[in-house]
Amino acid sequence: MPEYHPPLDGRASLRLDFNENTHAPSLTVRDALGRLSLESFTVYPERGPVEAKVAATLGLPPQQVLLTNGVDEAIHLVTYTFLEEGDECLFAVPSFFMYDVNAMGMGAKLVRIQMDSTLAFPYERLLAAITPKTKLIILCSPNNPTGSTITREQIHSIANAAPHAVILVDEAYFHFFGETVMTDLQSSNAPRNILVARTFSKAYGLASIRAGLIAGPVNLVNYLRKACSPYNVNGIALTAINASIDDTDYIDWYVEQVHAGRARLEKTLDNMRVPYWKSHANFVLMHIGPRHKELVTAMRARGILIRDRSNDPGLAGCVRITIGLEDQMSACIAALRDTLASMGWTPAEANAPETQPQETPEYE
């Protein structure tokens, strides 16, 4: 099994490498944490009340929502609960590497469907790969690291084609896209084998305290509750979640910042003739070619951290940039222009063959 590779040390520069919120959470979070008493640190955290509040914001009853220690735990709980050795776990690649880690940990057979050069979701080929042994299908929309999406109709079609399997829809980047299957969880006409995962790490800016959720039909969520620790989400995280979901103005503002920054970066890449893929998340994946490591190193020297994704299957020569606030994107774009100019990079290099060996993908 591949080993864990944590983020690089020394990330004091502008963090445009790990798709984090590049600003700060809502001020309501700071205020709520400031009101915590010392005694509250001595009490075991009860997630029930916050879980019910989160469920209400999603239009779901509390029984259909489980708070988790980030989406990482949600993925772990799903694979632990619904996979056994020899089962097949199906998903498209490139995508979030934690799918591989957790499914392999359960002894499942990984069926990876490689995207073509368009990086569009390989719907027909994934549908054709479903077998009686398929017990878990993971769909990431918008997908990381490509930014591509899966339609609601495609998700329902896949779920209907595999009634014997659980369908996990990872919506970690939902806020930057806006479309969801979460609303289908109360519909009697929707498939009953769909689970939806969300995170508070991205738009809400709570990556450091590890907070996420998984929602779905009551019977499936009940299985997950049996596998979950009763105190899996710490009290500080619960306080922050409770405060952050009240400040919808903050989320609206931050999403607007990302949308504007994403459009601005894509326009810049168009002008510089740097190939990239249209994104529906808070990042843009671009194709630099064999000099991808040189670009990442040079940008780091200029105080801008971006992410080399060339180790991912099918992404040789690719680099990903997280979208930040207006001033952050100004700094990023200026540094990118200067760096590519100083490298003497030309658009023709994006089509040059990759000469460096591919390595093991890293965790996000």
C-alpha cells in the first residue's frame, strides 16, 4: 500500500496548493470559540444537537446525517462498513487518493476507470464496469484534481444500475459548483443507495479542526453510526460548525471571491496560451509539460505555493492552482507571468513528452 505523504514543511507562503480556504473562517467562529469555558474542555463532546442543526440546514431529519472527522473519516466509515475482502470498489481516476487507501485497507479490488485527455467523467465506461461484485462506487463531483463534474442524471443512472452497491457521492467542493444530489435524499423517486459526503474544510475554512458529514437514507446511515465512535468530532469542531453554518453571508462572499478569481485565472491562462481544464471547484488544473517541477519550485521561491499533480494517473505535466481572494490572485498571476517568462516557457512545451518517471500519488 502507498505510504502517506503529508504536506511539505514551511507552508508560510501564499497557500495555493491544497485547496484550502485561503482567508479565514467566519468571524462568528472566532467569537464562538472565544466564549468557550475551560470547563467545556473537560466534557465529552455530544454531536447530536449540532448534527440536528446541520441536518435542518440541509432539509433533512437528524437521522439522515452523521457528522464526521472530516470527509476522510466519512470515506473510512463507508469502506469499513460496506466493503469486504474481494469486493469491487469502482471509481474514476485521477481523483482523491484516499479512496484508494481506504478501499485497499479493506482488501477490496480497486476498479479504476481512467479519464481520457478531456478529463470528463467517463460515464459510459464506468457504467459498463459494474459487476455483481461491485459493492461500492465513489463519485466525486466536482472532482479533485480535475474540477470536472457528474450530472444528477448520471449519478441516478449509476445508482439504479447497481442496486446491490452503495454509491458514495463526494461533494467536498459543492459550494463552488452549486449542484447537488443532497436534495434527493428525501425524494421517494430517487435511488435509495446513495450517500453524500460534505466537508467544512473548503468554503467554511475549518480544515485544521477536521469536520465533515455524511448523509443518506436512514438505514445506511444507521450502519455507519454503529461503526463510528460516539465522540468522533471534538468539542471545538462542534462549536465551530454550529457557528459557521449560521453565517450564510460569509459563505456567499467567499464563494463569490472564488468564482471571480477562477474566471480571472482562466482568462489569464487563455491569454498566455497555457492549456487548462474548465473547473467547477476552487482550483484550476493546467498543463505545463515536462518542466512542471521547475515551475512549482520557481513559484515557491516567489512566495506562491502551487501543486504538482504530475504523479496522478493521466496528468503528466500538470500543475494545479488553488483560487484565493482578489489580492492573492493578483500576486499569483503576476508571479506566474514572471516565472513562465523567466523560464522561457512556450505553449509548444505543453505538448512535449514527459521524460521524468511517474511516482506514487500523494494524499491531498
